[in-house]
Amino acid sequence: MTEIRVPTPYGFTLFCDDIRNEMDGKVTLVGIYTAEMIFNVPFPVIIPKLGFVVKYFERRDESSEPLNLQIYFPGDPDDTPSVVSQIPHEQFRITPAQSDNENNDPLLFCIMNMVISPVNILKEGRIKVRMIRGQDTIKIGSLKIKTTAVNFETDRSTAA
């Protein structure tokens, strides 16, 4: 049987309504979104909070470049994310994801749980999560934002 190594770097993001840290070390995610967030009202929309569980992986000694998390909301310019968070090199690259001594391919990882409150969503589009490592941009998640609301102003002008 062929053993296939996971390509790195990679990551993913879970989007949810809230993140609760339990006393026993567990984390409860409330209202996890799958592929899209749907509103029944026209934009702009303000929601009380939005949670992000961001998990990022790379191989040991793959890079020593700094890591920067960037989150773009619909309407953000390409060079101006709404959220930027730097991940200290020393903090991230010291612990392997697997503690298994038999593993010859240890991955390093970081998990960031964050809740943003309040969140102003201006228009349809995508919330995009990116990890920047040196000159590389690693796409680690997106959530489609849309509305089912009818814009009566637009409907009236096209009907006339």
C-alpha cells in the first residue's frame, strides 16, 4: 500500500455563531455554518458576533517565515483585510501536531479560536480567510454570504 503524505502548508476554517471554552478544556461551537450564511433581510446587516476556528498546518523546518492571518469581508479591498493577526514564529513552530514517536513526518499546527463582535456585513460575497507566509498566500477558508430578501427599490424601478 502506498502511503500518501499530506501536502503542506494547508489549513481550514470553521465559521460559527459563537465559541465557548468549557472548564474541562473542551470547546463548544454554536451554530456552525456549512457552505453559506443566508440572510432574510437586505444588506447591510449587523450580526452580534461571528466565530472563526482557524487551523493551520505545515511540516517541521518547512519555513521560518512569519505567519499573518488575514480575514476579508465582502467589500474589503484586496490589500485591506478587516482582520489581521500576526502569529509569533517561536510560539507556533515548537510543538508537533503528532506526539507519536513512530511518525517520521511530524506536522506543526496552530489553532486560533476568535470571536468578532459586532460584525457589519455590507453586501453579498465571501468571507475569506488567508494565511500569509512570506510571499505565499494560503487559502484556508471562505464562507459565502447571500440574502434571500427582495430589494423593493430595485424591483420597482425595473418594473416601470
